Amino acid sequence: MHPRNRHQDRYEFTRLTRELPALKPFVVRTPDGQPSIDFGDPTAVRMLNRALMQSQYGIAGWQFPAGYLCPPIPGRADYLHGLADLLAQDNGGAIPRGGAICALDIGTGASCIYPLLGHVDYGWRFVGTEIDSAALASAAAIIAANSGLRAAVELRLQPDPTLILKGVVQPGERFDLTLCNPPFHASAAEAAQGSARKWQNLGRSGGPRSRPARNFGGHAHELWCRGGELGFVGQMIKESAELASSVYWFSSLIANGAHLAPLKQQLQKAGAQQVQSVAMAQGQKQSRFLAWTFLDAGQRAAWRQQRWTGAGEQT
Ligand code: SAH
């Protein structure tokens, strides 16, 4: 986990249940007497995460309709910390903070997780996009429930599901970052298989109350898209080349490490000036994000001078 991640320690259940009493009925004892929850129970997992958003980030009413994925917060936070490091890397080690920095979150989801964490940790502004209007409505309700977020997060519907950046980035608009947790399966059947495997790995036998589709199934859009992760990020790279001077760093999570090599090759062909993959690990889980820019060193210096001056804070 990234050293700036707020989730280094064990969950403090006393504090969490004080913040969100609705979590209390879900707290169980582990064999060694520690408080915990049943991580196989999606309602319990949602409640724990809602309590974490409230106590660690001051976000009230973090709720979304049943059927949407509940993002594991520590992992999502790590991606943002990695992006902050990427900005700092060019900026003499200082992370640019505050509303001068604007990030585009592609597929922000019903939970609006990245804009919430990124705004609370770094004060950045966000534009979140979605093809799923119900997810967008849910994200809008979360923002509406938190007055501090209203000016910081804007939501935009992507009307064409085959497009990613086009149609949501407006002419003349600039983003310091783009980020994305892409749908990674190539078909509904593959997504269902993935859920079943995850279920088996947790040692669950199934049964009427615990069918995989019910416990791990996200909304179809969250799980799969034509072409899977490789197709989605490939399309993003193609569109990013046409918006080369509108964005400082483009990025995407890459769930399958084997996809890095072909995507890097595509980026090289597309004329990316710099490409970086950043490894992340939470417990056993390994993941990574890929970041690229079409701006050369001089263009980046001019961008920083124009947009980041005064936004730095030494870490
Ligand atoms: N960011 C959230 C949700 C990720 S799931 C999280 O990390 O938990 C991927 C999301 O991308 C889904 O909500 C899906 O509806 C959305 N999506 C899929 N294709 C998209 C596109 N072309 N443009 C914008 N969003 C898209």
C-alpha cells in the first residue's frame, strides 16, 4: 500500500460503528476475538465501506443502488496516490494540490469513488464521465449530499458507449490527469466466469443465498465491454493521440499484467513521449496503472508554469 494511503492500520470498529451505527449489526468476532465483518456478505461490505468513507474522508451518504460494484477503498486510493507522485515527479517532488488541478475520471461509476478520494486527499477538481445514466444519477446524489463536493466534481454523460474521450472533452479544455478503471471482461459470459472463480477462491460453496452473480456481480457495464480491457484501453490510446495537447498525463488501471506489453507498443507507435507503468499491491492483490503523455519536456514545463504555479506543496 502507498505510504500516504489512509488505510494502513486495522479497521477501528469502535470508531466506525460510532460514526455509522448501522454497521453495528454486521460486526462479528474472528476466531482470535477481533472484530470484523463477513467479507462474503455484500451488504456488510457496503456498510463497512460507507462507514470508512464517512470516518476517513468525511463523505456522508455514500450509497448506490443494489447491483453496482462496491469499490474496495484502499485499492482505489492507491491509484490516486500513484498519480499524485507522477505529477510531483515533474514538479521538483512537490505534489500540485487544489482546484487548479483538474482530472477526468472515465467511468466514474455509481460510487463516484475516484473524485471523492482525489478531492479529499489532494483538493483536485474532477470531471466524471459515464455511459450508464443510472450510475451517473447515483454519483450526482452523493455529490448533492456533500456541499463541499458540489463545486469540485462535475458529471458528464458519454452518449456514445463506443467512445471514451471524444464527446466528453470539450474543445479547448485541459486536464492534468485522466484516470480510468476500465471494464475488463470481453463478454457477459467471461464476466460471469470471473465472478464464479472469485467465489471459489474465497472458499464458498454456493447455495441459494450465496450465488456468485448476486454477491460479486456488478452491473453489466462495470464488468465487460466489447474487446475487454485490451480493446477498451486500446481505444482510449487511439483517442488520446487526437487529444495529445489537451492532457498532461493520460492513465488507466490495467488488471491483466499481460496487457502491458501490447499497450506500450501501441503507445510507442502513437507517438507517446513518455510511458510509465506503476505497480501497486494491496495485500496479495497485485495491480498496476499505465500512464502516458504526448507532451515533450518543454511543453510540460510550459504547462506546469501556466497551470500549477502556486499549487505545489512539498511532501
Ligand atoms: N470508477 C468506478 C467504476 C468502474 S467500473 C470504480 O472504480 O469503482 C467501469 C465503469 O465504466 C462502469 O461504471 C461503466 O458504466 C463505465 N463505462 C464503460 N464504458 C464507458 C465509456 N465508454 N465511457 C465512460 N464510462 C464507461
